[in-house]
Amino acid sequence: MKLTKKTYQRFNDPATLLLVSSFPLQGEEIAKRNAVSRYSKLLLEHFPDQQQVVVLCEQVADQNNQPYLLKKNILVIPSYTVNSLKLFAQLNQQFKRFSQLKNILLQFEFSLFGKEVITFLLPFFFIWQRLLGKKIYTMLHQVVLDLSTLSGQVALPASSIKTLFFNGVMRLFYSILGLANQQLLVHDQFLADKLRFLVPQRKLAVIPHGINGYQGFKQAQRDNFKKNLGCKASDKLVLAYGYHSWYKGTDWLIKNFLRLKKSGQLAKNTKLLLAGDVAPTQKNQPHLQDFYQNLSNLIKNNNQDIIHTGFVAEKDVAKIFAIADLVVFPYLARMSSSGALALALQYRKPFISSKFFAENLLTDKLQELAHKNQIDINLLQFNLTYASFAKTFLSNWQDSSLTKKMAVFGSQVSKAHDWQEIANQYVSLISQTQEQTISTIKAQKVYFWQKLAYSQAST
């Protein structure tokens, strides 16, 4: 469908929301480039039909970068070049094109817009937009204050002057971003707590990661899914889902799973299912080339015990979780919420995790739900040692009682974090902030005229 000038004019309205985010091109697989692209599309699909949105996303070389309507109320415009200083001029050009729009929502993750220089300049660009009268809201998909915990991910020594310097830079980055924003949004309370000394508490808000509805399959279907992956119907599968990264502990899990199986404590038909591929935003990082090469070799050399799917298309996600007997989150560090956890809950799967990752579950509501379902979250966690991993794994492996409890738990959390509810939280938050701003302006005007009247009466 060819877009007309009237289409653009229709969206140039003060009530329209401007979203700056990675986003699928027309007809493109939803998570082909990164997880934020998938997140933003699922979010907007659940926005109310009366809420107009203009999406400014990245342009991709040699791809269809034509603007398109996702729905009647959502206009998507591939607009900017990733990792180029032109990005700021390209965004500003679109901001001028839609000059009546007042609210800008930014979906932010490191490396999403470019490398270090581009990333550090972003807050200053949005401060400028705020000075021009725009209201900025940013969802932080990652919060990183201590780079020593990500030494293998960012190629910095765990203890060095250089790491301390960049830790200071990170704090400065979040502080400046706080100045630019009406509200900084995160998915978890513990991420908000990290920012409370850098950003005023009133500017922080928590909106959980959205969760889709459950999709079940019959046993015959699950057997067929296994067969398509080269497995037998009798095989038991341990799932690690998502893009492969150092901080997600992909290689750590492989090594410790293989060690556990070699010990003879797991049946021969137990296999590790790696569902995912190299993280798109990290695959070209020079310092990670060795990591990915070693990971690839590790998988190839143990293909009798490891099933590696590569990238999982959205239509196949439910099938992958349907055949999983246990999901493992072996994160070596914690800097973001987890879309994979949302999927494990959506498909009502039992899971275990490293203690770093378990911070995802340390909210009052999740703790309360776990307690009601007689689930001890502490028993689902392991330290990053083989002994701790083996103990936690074996204690929860093929535990039918846990499987039933986790199914109920996942169902309850999914209902509370339904994408429709999450979309409504976004719309409500932005509308509420608008109303507060209008009330403040009215109060200031009243105060001005009262003060003027008082001064005239006194003369």
C-alpha cells in the first residue's frame, strides 16, 4: 500500500506518540535483528486502536526500507543509519516532519543505535529535544553500573583504573539521560533501585515485560517437533533459549551440562537444546570473535549431546518450549530483564537459574505468588560452580510436583503481565504525565495572575 501525503498529515497530531526503536521492516521476521525489535512490535500490536503511533526505526542496507502501516493507527518509517553520526540529523528531520507530536518514547539497549560514541551522545540529543518542548520517555532494557561484572562481555579487566573510569562514564550517562526524560522506565524494581542515586525517584517507573497467551500441543505433535530436530520421542531436553552471549553463560552451561552427563547422573537420552544464535548486536564486536568461535567449536564437538537450532522464528517459539523438560538460565551477570523468562512463564515451564538471574524473581508480587504455590525460589538457584549447578539441577530434574506448581505459577504471572495490560500501562503513564504537566502549567498561570493582582493592590 502506497502511503500518501494525507497519511503523514493524519499522524502529525499532538496526541500521536513517536516511538524511536529497532523495529521489523515490512514483512520481516519479528526478532531477526534483536530482541528489542520483537518487544516493540508486540507492544504496539496491543496498543488501543485510538492511539496513533509513528515508529522511527533503523534502515537496513539492501533491504526494503519503505515506510508502511502496521495497522491503521501505526505508521512505521525506517529512518536512521545505525552507528553513524548521520543518525541524529536523520531523527531530527523526522521530528520536524511530525512537528505537532509532543511525546517521544525511546526503547534503549546498548549497541542498538551504534557503538560508544553514538550511545553517549544520545542523552544530549534528547536533552535538546526536551528544550524544544518534547516530552521524552525511555524504556531501559539494560542498566549497567559496574562493568567489572561484564569483563568478558566488554573486554575490560575486572579490576583496573580503566574499568573504574568507564563505570563513572556509565553513571554520567544515566544521570544525563535522567535530565532528558520525563520518566525512565525499567522492567524490574531491582533495575530501578540501581538508578535511584542517579535519577530522582519521581522519574522512575517499573513496567514489567509483557507475556503472550499460552499455546499447548498434543503429545503426538510434541513428538513430531522433536523428530524435526533430529531427536527421538523419548529424549529428555534441557532448554537454554535466546541469543548467545558471554554474560548469558551459554558456554558455561554447555561445559557444566556435559560434565554432569559424563558423571553418569543423567540418562543417555538427556540432551541440551540450545535454541538461538549469535546475538546480532554483538556478532561483529572484535573482542567477542574468539568467544563465538570457541562456542561454535564446543557445540560442534559435542553434537551427540547438544541440539543447536540456530535462530528461532517467532512461529516456532511455542514448539521449542513445548518439548522442553526444564529451562536453564545460567547468567554470569545481570543487567536486564529477560524475554526468555517471560516465554518460560508463558509456556508454564519449570526452570532453574544462576543467583544473578534470580534477581528477576525478587519482587514482592512474584515472591507472594511463589509462596502461594509452595515454590521455594531459593531451591531453584545455583552458584556459578559445578557442584552448586549439579545439586540444583538434579533436585529439580523431572520433578513432576515442581512441574505442576510451576505451570500454575507461570499461568498466574502471565495473566498479570499480559501484553494488553502492559500496553495500557504505557498509554496510562504517558497520559497521566501529560495531565500532571497541564495541571502544573495551569497552577503556574493562576499563581502568576494572583501575584500580579496582589502587587497592583499594594501600590
